[in-house]
Amino acid sequence: MSFYSQMALAALGLLKSKGQVMTLVRSTVGAYDTSTGAAAETSVNYSVNGVSISMPSAGIGQTSVERGDKKVIIESGVVVPSLSDSMIIQGIEHELLDVKTVDPSGEAVIYILHCRSGG
């Protein structure tokens, strides 16, 4: 087992013990159905361990950070998040504005997300 695999396991242990279970939602649009006039959308939910932290208020209004935005740190190894996904945190759906992979050696240890609720 590599050093960074061990780091990912350590991060997972901390996220499980100090964080919460969240849901990453991946929606995909299927083929256009001429009989309904719409494309079918399917969603797959992934349970991930993570922590949610309020973004620092110092950056509000000066950058792309808005009041209520969250920094979310989630485990690696379940799913690679993308900007088209959303996160459900304590029952509230959030869009992903940024996804950063912490992968010092090319092996993901954690993901850091910038999230914003819709309301």
C-alpha cells in the first residue's frame, strides 16, 4: 500500500468519525423521447463521508464566494465529483461551483468542493 493510499484511509477515518454522511447526486440526460417531447433524466446517488464548513466571510463580495457558501471535504474512492453533480447536505441540495482534487502523487486523497444552496 502506497503512502498516499494510507493517507486516503486516514482521511476516511477522520471524515467518518468527525464528519457526516452526505449524498452526491449525478444526473444524466438520456435520449430524447418524441412521444413525451422530453429527454428522460436519471439520477444516481452516492453516499460519501465528508465535512461541511462555512466559507470565510472575509471573501464574501470580493470573489465568487457568497453568503451561505460551503467548503465541503469528501472522501476519495467512491466517486470522482464533477461540476454537473450536486450535493445533498443535511437535506439541502447544493450545486458544485468548484471541485479540487488533492492528489499529491496522482492518487486522490480527498476532494474539496465549493458548494452553494439553491435557496
